[in-house]
Amino acid sequence: MRRIPRRSASRDSPVYQTRTQDILVRVVAAYAAEQSDPDEGEYLWIYTVEIENHGKQTVELTSHRWFVTDAMNRREESAGEGVAGEQPELKPGEAFRYSQTTTLKTTSGSMRGIFHLVTETGEAFEAEIPEFSLHLPGAGRVVN
């Protein structure tokens, strides 16, 4: 059984989570100042996603869709197979964690998404990825 320690929140990196059926999705995002270039309008964020299977069936994460919105209300969508180059299979009680990055052209924004999963019996369903804030440390929060 793959157990991973639960992420903890900090003042500037709150934990966002949602549960769809028996799948719990948790997200923490952090501003990467050293990899950002504000003079060029590039603000890089590292986000870590945890997916936990609280059900009785094994599930496979087959694809994802992300929606990123910046402070100017410009929205970008992206989709792909699996996550982080994998299509993780989660047995009951197992969890999977991965980290990726996104870049905004403004100092704040938000992200949300959907994971597409299939159970061992072939039932396909979607698990919501909670909307989470992307704001410079110390800035006001507008999501959750």
C-alpha cells in the first residue's frame, strides 16, 4: 500500500481539497520567486496534487483537464493523458502525489480541473480538482 504523508498548510500555501465519490483530491500551491521574472510578466507557481482512493475498487487516472484564470480573467485550458507522464493506478487506500508548474502573466489567478478515472469494473467518472488561489505571498486571497 502506498501511503504518503498528508501535506500541511502554511500561511502563504493553504491546502485546498474536494471529494468526488471516493476520490479525495488535495492541492497546495507555492509561488516560485527564484524562477519567476516579474519584469517580463512571468510569475511561476509550483503546485502539488495528492489523489487518495477512499473507495473499495482500484481506479486508474486516465486523463486530466486544467482551467487556469489570471487576474485579467483570461482563461487557458489544457488537457492530456494521465498526470506527470503517468497513468497512476490506485488501489483502495492508496494515494499518489505529483508536482508541476504553471506560469501566469499577472500577479494572481486561480486554477481548477478535472481528473478522468476508470474503476476496475470499467465505470468511468470525473473527480473534481478544487479551485485554488495563485497569489503572491502576503496578497489577499480571492478563492476559498
